[in-house]
Amino acid sequence: MTNDTLATELRDHVGVLQQTARDHETMIAELVELLCGCFRSGNKVLLCGNGGSAADAQHVAAEFVNRFRSDRGPLPALALTTDSSILTSVGNDSSYEEVFARQVEALAAKGDILVGISTSGRSANVHRALKAARLRGAATVGFTGQRGRDVMGGLCDLCLVVASADTARIQECHEFIFHVVCGMVETQLFQNGKGSVGRGK
């Protein structure tokens, strides 16, 4: 029974990864160029999400600020999921739907990028953050699953939609794509000699 379950889960995992990669090969390349342009200009990346997606936001911010595969200079990225005082004060004084948007209004500038992560695509606080980012002149990027395509896609300049409705598969695929993107950004900025990274704003 255990072997059957493992084989089934692995087959599903690989299938979703392969389909998502086929669906979004061009978009992934566009995302890498968007991120590289942002960092070269001295702008920053903001990330937000709930639950497992909050962990992904923090994970990706750490990959950019610290390192991915190579020792290099830091890249300015910030997860909007980490400051408990801000999250609880906004949630208490206003509403939980505003916990990310309020931070975007305070921190985002023209040329920045907001990455909103929602496996369902229906997270109201992520939607509001994406809307706030657009008002601030920041680019908007979404990571979601197939049920979130219509509800989240219209809020994003680029929206990566995992070819699954299963939360576990969506989160696994998001993390894989994030790792691919981090590696490509690191290579373009620090190994290919295409230009220096600007100072953060």
C-alpha cells in the first residue's frame, strides 16, 4: 500500500511539473527578465501569501537576499508575511484583507515588483495587495493553481498557473519554479556579466 501511494504521488508530482513547465516556458523567461531589470535598476521585490504560500514568500526572499547557488551580492527582496506587529495591528485596526496592501502602500515604488502567491487564487488580502501595487506603479506577478486563473490573472502582469487543483501539487510546483527562477536570475546578474546590480531604493 505504501509503495502504491508513493508511486502515485510521485507520478502526479512529475506530471504537474512537466505540464506547468510546458505551459509557462515563455512566461518563466519573461519573469526572469522582469526580475533582472528590477534588480539592475535598484528596485526591490515584495512577496506575500498565506499559510504555505507565506512560507514560500519568506523562502524566496531569503534566496534573493542571501544566496541561491553561488556566493554573490545581496538582492533586495522582502516578504510581507514576517512582521507580526504590522500584521496584527492592521488586522485588528482595519481587517485581515488589508495586511499586505497596507505594507505595499508604504513600501512599494514604481519599478518594484510584487509577487502574490495564492494556491486557490481567491485570497482577498493578496488581491488587494496586487491592486495596491498597480496603483503604486509596481509590476504584479501571480503564482496560483488552475482554479485561480480567472480570479487572479486579471490582477497580474504575469500569472503562473499550475496545472492542478490540488494544493500540495500547486505548492510543490511553485517552489520548483521559484528555484528555477532564482537560479536563472543569479546566473544572469552575477555570472554572465550583463551589468551590475543597482543600489536598493
